[in-house]
Amino acid sequence: MEYLIGIQGPDFVLVAADTVAASSIIQMKHDYDKMFKLSEKILLLCVGEAGDTVQFAEYIQKNVQLYKMRNGYELSPAAAANFTRKNLADYLRSRTPYHVNLLLAGFDEADGPSLYYMDYLSALAKAPFAAHGYGAFLTLSILDRYYRPDLSRDEAVDLLKKCVEELNKRFILNLKSFSVRLIDREGIHDLERLPLPQQ
Amino acid sequence: MTPHAGHGRTKRQTQDGVIAAADSRASCSGLIACPAVQKIMPVHSHLVVTTSGSGADCMLWQRILAHECRLYHLRNHRRLSVGGAAKLLAYMLHPFKGTELCVALTLCGWDGGRGGASPPVEDLWVMEEKVTGWGGEEGCGSKGRKETRECAGQACEREGEGEAAGEARTEADEEQTALGQEASGVEEELGAKAERTESEREEDATHSRRVEDGGLSRASTTESSRAGATAAEQEVRQEPWAGGPRLYYVCSDGTCLQGELFSVGSGSPYAYSVLDCELRWGLSLSEAVSLAREAVYRATHRDAYSGNCVDVFYINSQGWRCREREDLREEYYREKEKRKMRQGEQEKCGMKHK
């Protein structure tokens, strides 16, 4: 039902998420933001069971902020991803596992851009592009076909638009709008929501 | 035998307040356990909670929420904001996830005002927007607070209204101070004709002590607002933030959503469809109330677990007030009569054409 996608370029990461908050068959909110800002250059995109998503993501968010307060510098994306994975894994075999699927996207001064895919069983993988949700079945092969490691920002946005068009065409659910953000050396930038308003 | 009360409930946020409407039926596996239940309950003077789900759970959690809000009020000398109450409730319900607890509450309230919370400090996104200057100046200008973060948070909520206030500059009363201007300007521009009594206007005027140079609207040039901001910084920060309406949906499965329209319960799809057809900004208070009532009526008509009476509550900066409980059976018969009359007229027209 929910959809996340991330595309890593040579010096940026582009991420998008749908903006629907649903409760069984009803769309309760059309402009719900599924991205959580962990730090100036790290975003956590979180979908999954209602309640678990916000609880877990905010828990990670606050802990990353706490690290910064205690130590004076921010966690790198790799460290944040592994911290998240450890927490998810610890809760997995407890009485209260968190059923969340995550994409963690970040930019590190030393290592450059990075995109991490994590699922509810706390499997972590660094990937050049990734997607979550039923929509991933339809769009991963588009990414396989057209992705290049040296994509420019415009090309990455075009690739994202291709994926969204495919969803609009073939996906049984109507995912009307997507929030799009780009992380690069300067930080996190809001891009225009997809689909673009018709003129 | 768990009484699973399915209800139709609608809540809507307007510019000047929040309207909550609910039916009054409690059912228990096919039997109407009680036809006159109170589903909208006040938590404090500016917060009302509508309940849906299991009756006992709702009653308990409403009490727990009221208890926690009261403690917060006593400890901090101001009311807990609606967002804060929603978050508190969501975190209190989280340990019960996966159990048979079933509550779906909407918190309808007014933030800020006298005795209320300060503007939301809000989260990391807002700091970003402050840096890019989006909405920050306007917020600073009127709120008179040093921390631009908080202003930007306020400006975020009122992003649409800020531009409207600028356009309404010429219509605004010159005597009114910045805050009063913002409120009335917004109203006139956006066409909300909700009853703003004279006493409300005066209260807003007394709240905002700072008068901008030349009595300009707060959305005028950035220079004047910046000058106003620095002047305000020097003032004692005592003027309360006028606040705004807030609506949150909290569910026992952990969902906590902020929005402008929610419909909850077994009859909610029927209510949603009526509301989505008719709802728009610029409704007057009476139009909005009658729309809420209509939505509940349609839900009670179609849904077996909703029915009997409708309660309507209205929460604005003055607090909450409610309408008298209305039996929807009367509405059903009235509509039936209207249909009959319309049918009779149509037949007459038909016969004339023949």
C-alpha cells in the first residue's frame, strides 16, 4: 500500500515516499510525511504497521540527536544505519517487535552519498537504488534497466518520474502524490511534489 | 461480551475553531445497549475528545487523558497543547498494541490563547525553513518572540493565511494591533463568516500589546516586520500566542495523525463522502455545523451501529460549547416528508406536461 524509493547518484541521494496515511479502506490523510530527519544530512523513510513506524522512527531520531549532543558531532549515515539495524534486531525477538520497512539515505563528508535498505526482519543492505512496498515489484526493474552510477540530478528525477508513471499506470491503488527530497553536500532539499500539477 | 460500539463521528477544523459531531448509540452485539451515550467529552476548557471503539476503553482513556492534562496544567501553569496531548496519548496506548484494547479518539481543541501553550517549538524541519527565510519574517513580526524557530513553526501553520493577511491589509481596522489584524484579516480574506463577537475582537486586541509602526499589517514589508521584531524582543515576553484550532486522530493501533478533517467509527465512510462533497474553506459557522450534523445523520441512516441523537460541539479560542442534543428520528421524518412533497410536485408537473 505504501511506497518508498531511493536513488543514489555520484554526489546526492534522491528519495521519495507516497503521502497517504490510510486506515483499512479509507485515506485519512493525503499529505502525510513519511520521512524523518535524523540529522542535517540523514533521512529515514519509514513505512509499515501504524504506530510502529512513528514510534520506532522517532526513537531512532531522538537517539541520533542525543549522540550529537553528547559527543559534539553527528553520526555518519553508515553508523546511523547500523544503529537502526541493531535496535530493530534487538526488538525482533522480543514480545514487541517493530514491523517497519526503512530506507536510510545520507551524505557523509568522507564517504559521499549512501542509501541503505532495511526491512522488518532487520536485514540491512547498502544499495545504489531501492524501493519498498507493492510498488517496488513494478518499479525495481525500471531502476535496473535505466540506472547508471553517474546519473545527474535531473536524470535521477526523470528516472523517479518514470517509476511514478508506471505506478499510475499499473498499480491497482491510486497513489496520488509523492513527497520528494534530495540529500547532497549542502543538506536536505525539498523538491517539488510528484505528480506535478497539471497546467 | 465486548461492547464494540461502532459510531459515526465527524470532526472538522475551520479557521476559527473545530467542530465535533457525534451520534449517541452504544451497541453490544446487535443490541442497542444505550441510546443516549455521551461520546464527546471535554478534557479541559479548550480540548474535547470524541470517542469511538469499545465503550469501556474509551471512557477509561478519556479519564486518563484528562487526568494527565490536569497534572500538566498544575505543574506547568498552562494547558497542554492538543499536539502534546495527542502524542502523550499515543505513547500511553503503545504498550497495549496487540491486545484487545480498541479506542479511536479524536482530540479537537484550541492551542494557545490565555493560559494555553506557547507556539510549537516543532521539530527539525522547521529550523530548515527558518534558515531559508520561508515564512520566518512574517512569524517573527507578529509573535514578538525571540526564538525565530517558534515563529517559523507558527508561520508554517498559517502559511496560506499569511498571504491572505497581506492582501486584507486595507480592510483591516487601523486601531487593531498586529495580532488582531492577522486574525480579522485572515477571516475577511478567506471569507469565513463565523461569528466573531465583539468580546472576541477585544480580547485579541488586548492580547497583542505591540503595535507595529504606522499600524501596517504584519504581512507588509519585511523591514517593518523586522523592526517590529526587534522592538518586540526588547519587550517582556508575556503576551500569549493567540493560538489556533487543532485536530488530531489517535488510535489504539498507534496511529497519531494531525489533520483538518476526520471521520471515525463504523459509520465513517458514509460521513466522509458527505463531507468531501460539501466541505470547503469559507463556510460560515452555521453552515459548517449543519454540514457536520448532516454527515452524522447520513451515517446513522446507513450504519446499523450508529443512530439515535447527534451532539455538536464547537471549540474556539474561548473554549468549547455545545448544542443541545438533537434526536435524528425527527430529521428522518422531516426528510421523508420533503421527499413526498417533491414527488407530489414532480407528478403534478408530469401531469401538466401531458
